[in-house]
Amino acid sequence: MQQNNCQPLAPREDAWREELRKSMTAKERTAILRAVMSQLPPDYRVTNNEEVNCGLSAEQAVLEATRCLDCPDPQCVTGCPVNIDIPGFIKNIQRGDFAMAAAVLRQTSALPAVCGRVCPQEKQCESRCIYGKMKKQPVAIGYLERFAADEEMRVAAPVKPVPPDPDAVRIAVAGSGPAGLSFAGEMARRGYAVTVYEALHEIGGVLIYGIPEFRLPNSIVEAEIRKLEALGVKFIKDCIVGKTISYEDLRQMGFSGLFVASGAGLPRFMGIPGENLIGVMSSNEYLTRVNLMGAGREGYDTPVTRGRKAIIVGGGNTAMDSVRTARRMGAEKAVIVYRRSEAEMPARIEEVAHAKEEGVEFMTLHNPVEYLGDDKGHVRAVRLQRMELGEPDESGRRSPVPVPGDIVEVETDLVIVSVGVSPNPLIPHAIEGLEVGRRGTIEVDSETMESSVPDLFAGGDIVRGGATVILAMGDGRRAAAAMDSKLKSGNR
Amino acid sequence: MYKILDKEHFSEHVVKLVVEAPMIARSRRPGHFVIVRVGEGGERIPLTIADSDLERGSITLVVQEVGVSTRKICALNVGDEFTDVVGPLGRATHVENVGTVVCCGGGVGVAPLLPIVKAMKQAGNRVVTILAARTADLIILRDQVAPFSDELIIMTDDGSLGRKGLVTAGLEEVVKREKVDQVVAIGPAVMMKFVSKLTEGYAIPTMVSLNTIMVDGTGMCGACRVTVGGKTKFVCIDGPEFDAHKVDFDEMIMRLRSYN
């Protein structure tokens, strides 16, 4: 786990925090009910792409921050993969210093407005909140994080561009998703001249092509990118490290280090009959067509299958994003098919709840075994095997086993397979001497994120296989700290 | 960026574009393709690179108008720009001296075939090139492949140029006449399917370059998947070239109609 080596911006011993703690008893605080974030009504939101969650008002945020007991040994911090000083930012919200709250977040998180929206808080910080021990709802840490970050964005003056330093050491980044963006920001702040290379025609990686607008508006991601540009970070689109330019090219161009954050691009399929029928596609393909390519919108040429009866296979966030997108694209029936039970679903609880509100049906304990097509090769039905839960597997979840002979056939005209991704093989294949793990991930030192190739660091899903935005960002930060100290020590 | 330097009409619906893309020109090898986009609402379209010019920093693309996006591409004029060109993508052609290689190109498939013809010749092979099209007007790049071909055979469906008949007729004649060590076929899926069927009967190793539907072209979406030897492969990163005898052409032809 990563340690914060920076000085806390809001130490618990500060007089103002002491005062806040004394201002109210624990009993009074715990009597306050958890804030409820307002959201768009389900029947309206399935007609458009607007962000579902509307955020907290300042009054709501201050009241929610008041619930936090400011524990002497805050467990929420240990539940956060990057150990954000959670009570530090929350207490700043309580005292009304929203700018300082955002500054505390920024000490550890490059993209708080993103993480406040997409982190699985119920499995991380909020799961360790002291309120849990009292059988009460945890402090809404995610809501508060989003509030502080959005406030910062709302009131902040445009960042003044930093003039480029011609003598700055040049660093390259492959990939502009969460890991790449967080690394770029960290290095730019340390005075390096950073260039980020992106394979696609838009910056932001999975934040743009993957996560839909209704969960994470592009404007949030764009604002973060503008901030990085003001810090002097250069973005080059349509350029694939390992293809358009080689690692050797980068060295010859004067780059002293490379951070590879090329993500987990490769979609997995199940290898069952009929999977290549027309109308069966990966969630990556479906979401990329809709989110990145604008399929279905006026003025965009990219086509997409508009299913009336959509089946989405999988129980993760990407499956929820896909099924909710299918509803918005006009599917009258949109069904999640998941081989375990709802309790084992990896998706955020909120996404599952939102999907249900939007009329998504759930067929848990079902697993596709075959797709059936019509005479033109279009999928027309799926055969689903009923499952039951057996013994726990290596993930600790009870593994699903088929119920012999119990197979149902369900009509469908759009199947979105969302059963995971593998690391993108382009860079691992293209750089000689780069050690690659069994599943295609780049092998790195888990502390420094340095690979087997000197001065080549890597992080995010290309190292982890498939993880979360916050873990990818944490990798970017750690790699930046390690690369910086390596370059400064002249140990090259 | 990505400015059109030259444009030439090969026929009414087939256009050659020379595009400024210095980094791609430098790193591309025979068999590689690029993804291009015209306009902010444009589709990402894969096109195999036909040639490159290091001095001009350009690549050559040959495009046939078949739909909305290719119509936009063919409407670009000298001085216009592509919004995006990314590459080189895919794996480069495996080229070695095997003896005699027959290179078959159908329609605009001759464009991606050109760099392979060149490379096969430069590797020391005896190269027989067969160009095929419906009619004389659609035979392209004849003068460009000729210098690298020990023998050039032209086949047209209507007999308006060269011999009358399909590419397979020309190929079968060569195969019956002399020992052929490898066949390369690029063209419409149906043409590649029948070339593959023919050479399978003669047990001649055959390579095809597949032009499936793609979105990102970097392994991300899986739209380009084909079944090769019973396994699902992604054309963009595992291909675009495959052992023809293992490709499930019927499935590929079906998938090409996904959005028709």
C-alpha cells in the first residue's frame, strides 16, 4: 500500500479541527441521516445522456461532512487505494473551506472529480467507516469528494499557462487514460517536459471511450486535460508508441523516460458457439461506437446495432454501462445475464440500483452457452444455462456451477459481451527486452513501477490486467515519484 | 497534418491518394494498414498502405467508394486534409525467399498487394503476379507491379483486357504449369475464398490479407474478429494476414454485412 510522504495540508491537531470536533457530540453527529443525492428521474434519463447524479448542494455537503466523527485512527484512509487524507478534506468542507478541501484531495488524487463519480466507495473507504460498526450508513465520502472537486472546477480561475522550460528533462507517456494523466500531472508539477501519446483521436482513454456521459460527463475529463495542458503537458493524438514511433525513436528524440499506460484494451469472449454472429459484440465495441464515435447521433457516420431486446453478459461496471446505454439507445427490453448471484456482482451498488430504476432486468445465476442466428447470420436468441452457487473459488466468491439440463432460450437481437478485458498487446510486443507476465501484463517492480527495461515504467491496467481508475492513478503517482528520484539521483 | 499531396482517379470509383504522414511513412512495412477519419463525425476506416515515400514523408492509399465514409475520402482533393491518420497497424508481411510466389490481386486489393510483390521480388523470389477485375477500367497499378513481376497475367471477367475469366482460372494455369511455393491473395472476400479453395487442393501455402470491419484498429473493440483454425482472432492485431486455408471465409463474408 502506498504511503503519503507529503506533509498533511490539514493536520488533525490544528486548532480549527479540534474546535470542530468539540462543537458537537458524537451522538448528535450520528443522529444526522446520510445525505441523499438528487438524481434525474429514471423515465426522463433513459431518453438522453445527461448525468444521472446531480451532486450535493453546499448545505447538504456541509451537513454530511458534519456526520464525520474525525476519528483519531481513521480507517477510511486505509480503505482508499491511494490513502487520501479523507477526514482532512471532509473537515475542510464542514468549515466551509471548499478550496482547501480540494487541495487536500489533489495532494493524493489527480482526478478527484472522476474518482468521486466512479470509485466503488462501498468496497473501499466507505466500507471501513466507523458508522458501519454502529450499523449505520457510512459517511458519503464519494459524494463529498465529488462535491469538493466540482466546487473547485466551478469557482477556479483558469490555470495560468506555465511557460515551457527549454532545459526541462523530457518524459514520454504512452496512453492518456487515468494512469497516464495522473503520471503526466505529477511529472509536470515536478518540472519535467511531458508529452503524452494517445493512439485514439481523443484524449482520456477509458474515461472517454468507455465510461458513458450519463455517469462521467466528458466536460469533467476535458477540464482536467486543460489543466494539464496549462501545466505544459503536450498531448499528441493518433500516435501509437511501439508502432508509429518506437522506444528507440523516443530515446533519440531526447526523452529520458517512458511511462507505459496503454490500458487493458483487448476484450475477452467466452468461446461459445454463435459468438461471431452479427449483433454479438464486446462491450468495448458497443461503448466505443456510442461514446467515442457518436453512433446514433445526428452528424456521426459510425453505425451501431440498435437492439430492441438487448442481452448484456457480465456483472461489472462495464456491463452496467452497456445495459444502461442500450436502454438509452432504444432497447425496450435490456437484460443483465450474470453467472453468479447479485451479491457477487463486481459492479458498484449504485450502478446496479440505477440500472434497476431504469427498467433493466436481471437474470442472475444464468450463463450463455450458445447464440442462435437467423438465415442472414443475425443473432436471434441465446441459450442460457441455469447456475447455482458452489464452493468459493480463488477470488473468494462462491463459484457458479451449472444445474444439469436446466437451459432456457431467450429471444434477443443485440448481445453485448462484457466478461472482462486483457492487456493491450501492442506495446508488450513492440519493445525488446520488456518482461511480460503470463497474461500479457508488463512486469514491474511493485514499489517503483519500473519494468525490466531501464527508464521504462508502467502502470494501470497494462500492469494490473483490469482494475479501477483509482488504482491506475495511484500507479501513475508512484511511478512519477520513482522516476523522478531515479532521474535526479543520476542513477541511469 | 495528413494533407493530400496527390490524387489520381484510377476509375470512376477508385482513387489513389498520396497523404502526408512522415512518421508512418518511416515505420511502415509491407502488409501494414492505417485507420483514417474524415471530419469530426467521421467513421474510423481501415486502409492498407500501398506505398510510401520517405523523402516526401508520404504514404499512398487506394480507396474504392462503397459507402458514406469512402465517398467522403474519395471526395478529398489535393490540399485537403484527413482529420486523423493513425498507424502503421497490424503485423507486417512475412517475406522470405521460398522460390516461386504467385501474387493475386482482385480489384482494389491490388493496392495492398503492391508492396508485397515488391518485397517478395526483393527477397529473391520468382514472382508471378495476377491482376484481376471485372473489366479493363478496374485493373489498377499495372505499371507499378510490372517491374517487380517475372510474369504479369491480367484477367478480366468480360475479357476487355488480358484474358477472359476469373483470377482462379489464371492461377490454376500457373499452378499446373510449374511448381509454386507460395500464393498471396488480396481482394474481395469471395475471391480470396475461391483462391484458397483452389490452392488447398494443390497444398500450396497461401496467405490472405483480410479487410474486416474495424473501429479502433488497435485490438480494443473486437469488431474485426474472424475464425482462423477454429479460434477467434482479431484482424487488427493478429493479422491482417492469415493462413488462407484456416480462415472461415463464410463467417467473415457474413460479418462484413453487419451494417448493411
